[in-house]
Amino acid sequence: MFGLGWPEVVIIGVVAVLIFGPKKIPEMGGALGKTLRGFKDEMSRPDEDLEDQDSDFEG
């Protein structure tokens, strides 16, 4: 996972809990998941957007 070992992941997790608190972490995880899902959806269909842009320039 990005060249990180388990000790680094644990340290990052502990620091995140200290900074944001245990109640805020699940909310942030959900928001991050939605953002990544939307980004993945947009990246999977770039051809549709290009066709729309081409028609805008022609007319």
C-alpha cells in the first residue's frame, strides 16, 4: 500500500485520531469514499465528455 508498512499506517491512524477525534474519523472516511467514487466514475467515461465538448465547438 503505497510503500507503507504496518507501523507507518498505525502511526498515521493514531495521529489522525489525535487531530480529528474518534467521532469525526468515520465521517471523513465516508466523504473520502464518496469523493473517490465520483472521481473513479468520471475517469471511467471520458469519451462521453469529449463528444459533448466537440459538439459545443462546432455550433
